[in-house]
Amino acid sequence: MTTRPWIVDDDLWALIEPLLPPRPERSPGPKPVDDRLCLQGILYVLNQDIAWKLLPLELEFDSGQTCWRSLDRWQKAGVFESCTGACSRS
């Protein structure tokens, strides 16, 4: 097991990325955070069992709030239902 289980390597990302919905149209403001970084931030929070607001910014996953918003968007889009089905077939 890796010492940093929240890191999503290229092979795993190649499986996950097609399951994610396209980003909503961008409004004025900061550039959106990369989905892969948000996923790693989500995995970090879950692995470390910490509150979203405690996600360390120095890890460069962006803020816990940003990662949570991505998770919420993906849940509402049904990403995890499709992932569960795909994962149960393996």
C-alpha cells in the first residue's frame, strides 16, 4: 500500500476521468481547479478523517470547500452510481 493513498495515478485517472460530468459553463472568477486535484483532495479528507475546512492548502488540492463542491456536483450527476456498477463487475 502506498504511503499516500489519496494520490490518483495516471492509470486510475484514465478509468475515472470519463465517468465525470463536464464542468458547468464557467462564470467570471478564478480558474476552476483540476478535477484530478479535487478528487485527490476528497480522498485525502476521507483517508485522514478530517473536516473539509482542515484540508491543508500546502498540498495544492485547493480548499476543502472547493473539493466538497466537486464531490457534491459529482454525486448529483450520479457519478458514484455508475462507478459502483463498474467496480462491482471487476
